[in-house]
Amino acid sequence: MELLTEAVERHIVQYGVTEFVVGQYGIFDRMAARAVREAKQWHPEVSLVLLLPYYRPEKIDGEWDGTFYPPGMETVPKRLAIVRANRYMVDHCDYLIAYAKYPGNSRDVMEYAKKRGKHIENLAERDLGIPD
């Protein structure tokens, strides 16, 4: 959590990031949302947006500033929705904060972002003491 909190702060202060789009299906997602909420206390210009890979017209609690459902997702099979939503976000973002230690969706998203030339901060590398 400490590495994530530092990464969020760094992205706000050094890179001027004001919008964070976060999912809600894993531990890292929940930690990322918490880190952004904490940062918002000192940076009220920052917004926290919930990424919705499945269309669900629902009310969100006051801890989110909004939701985002990527265009074209209506025809994506449910089993591919998270992967497709993540790829859409990579295609439309400048920065990615990830924790990709093992093969799987997180690692795949990070590799996809690398191919697209995105600025990536993999906290697993910092956690293991691997220099940037």
C-alpha cells in the first residue's frame, strides 16, 4: 500500500495526473482506489473514476467521482469484458500504475502498455528491489 500511495502522489505531483480510472475486481483495484481517495484529501482536483467492464446501470457510492463504460463493450462476450476494458484504457491513457509479478491479466495489460509506448510503473519491481 505504501508503494501505491507513493506512486499515486508521484503521478499527481510530477506528471500532472488528475484523473485515475480504477477497476473494482481485485485487491490491487481496491488498494488503488483507496490510495487515490487518500490523495484527494490533499489534491481536490483529482478525480477517481470506476471502470465498468460490464454495463450495469447502478448508483455508485460517494467515494467515486463517476463511472466509465468503454464504447463498443456491448458486443464483447462477458468472459472477455475485463480484458477488453483494460486494453481500451491502456489505449487511451498516458500512464499505468500496475503490480504485475506473475503471468496473468495484469502482466498481459502491462506488456500491452509497453508495446504502446506508455509510461508504466510496475510496483512489483519496486517491491522486489529491481531498479527502474
